[in-house]
Amino acid sequence: MRLGHNVEGGADGGRQQAQASGEWRRVLGTLPATFTYAQARSGGLSKRGLSRLREAGQIEALGRGLYRQAGGEMADLGLIAIAVKAPLATLCLSTALVRHGLSDAIPAAPDVALPRGVRSPVVYSPVAWHHFDRATFDVGREMISVDATTSIGLYSAERSIVDAFRLRGTEGPELGYEALRRWVRRADAQPQKLLVVAGNWPRVLPSVRHALEVLL
């Protein structure tokens, strides 16, 4: 049975509306903190039920066909929407470098990579989408938790540095060099590991090697 059908006015209508509202909340309790329209419908919520729950402030729309329950744990809702709508989404470039402590240049919108040919999903928060070659997309890709049930990809410090050098024409020449300068000061920095990652892009390898030699 789909919940959320019209009810008539009067006392009976009020009771029916109250029962429907209670049932909507019950179904909501069976859904994950972040859920899709399809999951809501499968659980028994109608479009009307979803609409009423939004009006009551019990759920929030994060993107087309994607919702988040109110009162959940504190989390970056924009990243949750990206992760759910695009499972291959990976934080990259400035966003990844900031997370690794290699840059202070927090971008206005998160830099997120998808494999070339994968369509960018519609989300309601700003995103700077990038499309990377499928053959090297997984190089240095890790996963981090966004909330208790959601994870998103994150490129390693080494991959992020290499990408900054590789895309210096659009990202600026200073992004990669400054990140590398900070990285070499770390006790756990492994130059050979960086060069191995850079080797996946033969054209950028000489630039990374030269910068590394200067800084070391």
C-alpha cells in the first residue's frame, strides 16, 4: 500500500491525516539516514508523503531523488549527495590537497573526479567536476568515511601532487609546487613512491622529478 493518499476534511479526515502522518514517520524510521526516491517508494511512501515530510522539516532534499533525514549525525551533506549519486566520485586536486594538509587554498566548490565518460549527477550543492582517464583513474584512489554509512573516494597525497603538476595549465603552476614543498618536509614522505605514481604519466614525470631534486 502506498502511504500518503488524500484524506477528507472534518474529524474523520483529521484522524486519518494523523494516522497517515504517523505511518509516514514509521516508514521513515526504516529508511537509512540518506535515501533515494526509489527506496522511499519501495518502503511505502508516496510522493505526497515525501512532500509532507519535507514540509514538516523531517527530511531534506540533497539532489534529484535523494533525501536526508533531519536529526542525523553532523556530516557534509554535499559530499554525501555526491557519494550516493556517483559511487566512483573521488576528491581531487585542491580539495584533496587541503585534506592532506598540503594546501590552504580551500576551493569554493569541492574538486571531484569521475572517470571520463561517466555523467556528472545532479546535486544541489556546488561541485567542480573533473573527468580523468579511465586507465589511470584508480591510481592512488582511497576511500574515506563521510558519515557512518557513506564513503567517498579520495586521491592520495602523491596522486594529488602529480595531478596538480599534470593540470598546472588550468590549476596554476604554484598549486603542485607548494604542495610538493610541504610534502617533502614530512617524516613519512617517500620520494620514490611519488615518482612511481608520476610514472603513470610519462609526460609529467620529468617535471615532478626536477622539482623534487630542487626541493631535496
